[in-house]
Amino acid sequence: MSNSELLQIDPVELQFAFELKKQISCSMQLSNKSNNYVAFKVKTTNPKKYCVRPNTGVVMPHSSCDVVVTMQAQKEAPPDMQCRDKFLLQSAVVSPGVTAKDITPEMFNKESGNQVDECKLRVSYVAPPQPPSPVREGSEEGSSPRASVSENGTVNQTSEFNMVSKAFGEQHESSSEVKALISKLTDEKHSAIQQNNRLQQELELLKRQSNKNGGGIPFTYVIIIVLIGILLGYLLKRT
């Protein structure tokens, strides 16, 4: 802030967030702490490059005025990003009731006996503000990640986990079915072996009875034994 006798200027250095091919504005505030009416005028060493609104005006006692300086869009950036442009703000005490339309160049002429102050303002370029980084969903500690597909088509860890879990579940389910089938066939095999043992015992019993009676084995029993043997062979092949 510049503490001149007539106006306080804040800031005394105009900073522009420089970007190519874009109009950039900054503002300064002129404060009148006195009991006088103070007229002001803003000049620059490069008037084609800047637009000042208002470039002239009157600040009433114990009031303030905002001045906006706009830099026209630039096609090239200076090699060292240093700006050598300067501004000059002139202020002078005027009579009460004077308006901006009444301001003349003679009011800022010290040789005419007017009370005039002058303040030089520097210009600098600063880097434009960076946008905030987006927060990734599911990055907070303790939160569950969400499945998504990136721009290049890769699947994130959540989708991969779901795919592996699904494959493991299918494999586990298939393994359970195989175990159940093996258990069933084993039971059938044991049952067939037990049935075969019983048939052999019955066959031996029939042979002994036939020997006692002096005759052969009845044809009906032979057919039954053959059919049972075929069935047992089929069951044993399945296991």
C-alpha cells in the first residue's frame, strides 16, 4: 500500500496471471482518508496494451474507488517473463462538486500551483492458479474401492478381484460336484461288491443243495445269476 498525502493505493504492484491469448485483469483500490475531494488520473507507458476503467475520476472524502486494469490478450510471452511496463497515478485536490467530466489535464500540473501527488506502479507476471487435483473415489482409508474401467480399457483391481472370486467360486462348485459324484460311485461300487458276495454265497448254497438232491442248478437261477453278473460288471466299469 502506498501512503501518499492524498490517496492510498493498494496494491502498488499490478500482478497479472499471465496466459497466452487471454485477457487478464487486476484491480487496485484508491482510498481517500482526507477531508478533500481528490481527482485522479491513470497513465501507462503502453496504452495500446492496457485498458483502465475508470482512468480518471474523483474520490470523495473518506471514501474509496476501485480501478480495474485489463491487459489485452498476448500472442507471445516475454522470454524472461519480466514486464517492463509501468503505470503512473496522479492525484490532485479539487473543489467540492467536481465530477469526472470536469477533470482537465491542467488540474495535475504542479506549475499551476495545484497540490498534486504522483505514484509509480510496477507490473509483474505471475503463474496462473492451478486447478485443484481431483480426489479419486475410494482413495480414503477404510472405504471400499469401486469397479471401473480406465480410459485405455484396463480394468482396475476391484474388477480383477471380482473376476478371480467368480472363477474360484465356479472352480470350487465344480470340485464339490466331482467329489459328490465320486462319493456316489464309490457307494455304488461297495454296494455292488456286497451284492456280488451275497450272490456268490447263494450260488454256493444252491450248489450244495443240488449236490444233495442229485440234480443241477435250476435254469431260472442261472438266468438270474447271469443278469446280476452283467449288472455288476456295468457298475464296476463306471467306477
